[in-house]
Amino acid sequence: MSLVRTWLKIPFWQRVAAGFVLGALAGWLMGPAAQTWFGPLGTVYVNLIKMIAIPLVFFAVVSAVGSLAGQRSIAALAGRTFVWFAITAVLAVAVGLAFGWLFRPGLGVDMSSLQVAENYRQREVPGPLDVLFNIVPENPFRALAALGAGKAADGQNIIVPSNFTILQVIFFAGLLGFALVRLGEKTAGLRPLFDQGRELMIQVTRFVLEATPLGTFGLIAALVGSYGFGQLLPLGKFVIALYAACAFHIIVVYSGLLLAHGLNPLKFFRGAAPAMQIGFVASSSFAALPLSLSSATHNLGVNKDYASFAVPLGASIKMDGCGAIYPALGAVFIAQFMGLELSTGQYFIIALASVLGSFGTAGVPGTAVIMATVVISAAGLPLEAIGILYAIDRVLDMMRTMTNVTGQVLVPVLVARQTGLLDREVYERASSNVGVEDTARP
């Protein structure tokens, strides 16, 4: 038991970092066998996250809407949140285009060394009305049970939202929250029940988070062991450009926004680090969702009722990496690769399609591929070139998702700062242990 206590005393982010490094080492040493030996650890961890994601969002949103509706205008908070989603998306598109122009990743690529990924299938882009209609669940119980595990391009297990799950759960839970407020004393016994349900799921989340270092070890070991890094070489310039663009957006753009709001960026990154780590390792905003909620509330002081609404919403539609930087950079890459000159009008179309498309594909599995299809189609570029990038999608998705997750925590912090919903004392302390040390004891 003393060994366990010693392990738990190590800061959470350090334990996750250790799992990452040891997993990479194990994958490198064992090669493809790492998938067989350590892959199941990652699978079990993904299943644990899948187990808690939907009930956590459901109870959190019902409780949050029921509480916020009696205090302030939810519409005003939602409006501010959407405005910042759009502002940061515009900035992300600008970063993607700028780094495409600076790095010129499509020039000098040997066409004979590239081929379309065997498992690439051109994605059908849903229309705006399809997305809107599917936000309303035909069967809310089906929506609550519809989060599933899927396979990435390289066979890795990932979490995918099926049938617009998260948005449907948010819609249904929000409706229940409004109904509780409207009924008042008639449902006085139910409101504490949902509050207790949220606290119960937060406690379960804390238990699951303790498995994160082990899950990180298994996911990274399997990835490094089974992924053929030789296929990265022909597209190495694009990989570097994407990672550099995402890093610039996180470090420079997000820091600038925090400084403009009188907030210390170092405190923010310290508090958001656990969610960023899991976003990178698991390549899924939904896998990072419990950590994003804990980071926003426990580490950074965002009002828990507002965060319970904004963070799950961001996990569905706030995609600076997948929905803005990647499609913009990918469009520039394809134009350069095919020897095409983009006009000013095409650059504008790419920017507009990236910003609007990220909202229009909300909740759709495979956001990055869908968004790339939307943007490249809008710009009049050849769609088949997306299959070339799809061959290295898993490596790209790690950095894209970390950027997504960082933005999903950032926007609630900015809005909370503007509306008085940010506890500055908690923010200045900026813990990085996502509430694990607060686990209730008898």
C-alpha cells in the first residue's frame, strides 16, 4: 500500500508523461509484438472512458442548466461561447494557411513514393439540415447508449460518437434541465438527485483517471510498435508543418488571448495539461472530455455549471486542429502537390468553408476527413489527394486533437473571465491533478 500511496503522490501529469515515455520505449523495443502484449491495456482504458463519458455529460448538463437558468441568461452565455468558438476558428484557419505558405509542404514531394491509403473511403458530407435535424434524438435512450469504439486508419481503437450522440445528449439533458426549472417546487426532489448524480459521476471519473498512465502506456506502445514510420518520410514536411502550426496556435495565439483577458498563460497550460496529454495520446476529444471538465473546473476555476454545458459542447463543435488548421493546411498542400496556383478567391473560400464547416459537421465521426472533404471540394481541388494524407492520419490526429482539446478548455475560461464565472484564486493556483487528490474518504 505504501508503494501505491507513493505513486499517487506523484503529480498526475508526470505519471501520464512517464506512461507515454515508457510506452514509446516498449513499442520501439518490441516492434509489432507490442500491439499484442500492450494493446489490450489501451483497449481497456478506452472502454473505461466510454463507460463514463455519456452519463457524466448527461448528469452534468441537466444539473448545470437547472442551476444556471435560475441565475443568469443561458442564451447570453451560449452566445458568448459560440462567438469565441468562431473567433478562435478564424484564427486557426489563418494559422493553417500561413504555415502552408511558409513551409510549402507540397513542393518537392516525390509522387512515385506516395499512394492512397488502402482503407481510405471518400466520406459523404452531411447537409446543414441533416446536422440540425439529427441534433434532436428520435430516442433519447438510444442516444444515451450510442457512444461506441471504432478503428482508426492504422487499426488503433478510438472513441467515436455515433448518430450525433453528444449533441443529442446535450439537447435532451438541457431540455430536462429547463423543465426542472419551469416546474419549480413540483420537482424539488429531482433537482438534488441530478446534482448528486453529477457528483457521483465526478467521483467515478476520478477512479477512472487513476488508470490513465497505464492506458497511456498501452496506447503509445501499441502505436509505436505497429505503426510503420517509414511511410512518414515522403510526407515528413507536411507532418512538421502541421505540428508547427498547431504548436504556434496553442502557444502564441491562445497565450495572446489569455493575456488580453489578464490571465497568465502558464497557469492555463499547467491546469489544462492533463486534458491536453490525453487528447494527444488517445486522439479523441471525447476520450479527453472527463479530463477537460476536471481541468476547467478543478484546475482553472471555471464555474462548474457553466463548464458542464460549454466543455461537452466544445467537444462536439470546437475543432481548431481538425476543423480549421488541418483542412486549410491540407488544401494548400494539395494545391502545391498538384502544381496548382491558389487564387485570392480560393483562399477566401478555404477560410470560409473551414470556419462554417466545423459547425456544420458537428457531432459527425471522422471530423478531420469530413472537414478536409468540405474545404477541398469548396476550393475546387481534387478530392482523391485526401487519401494520400489519410495514410498518416493517426500521427497527424494526435497533434490535431491536442489542439482541439486545448481550445475546448480555453473558450470556457475566456467566457468565464468575461462573465464573472471564473474563480481567480483557483486559476492562480492552477493545479494539474484534475481533482484526484480530492477523492472522498470516509
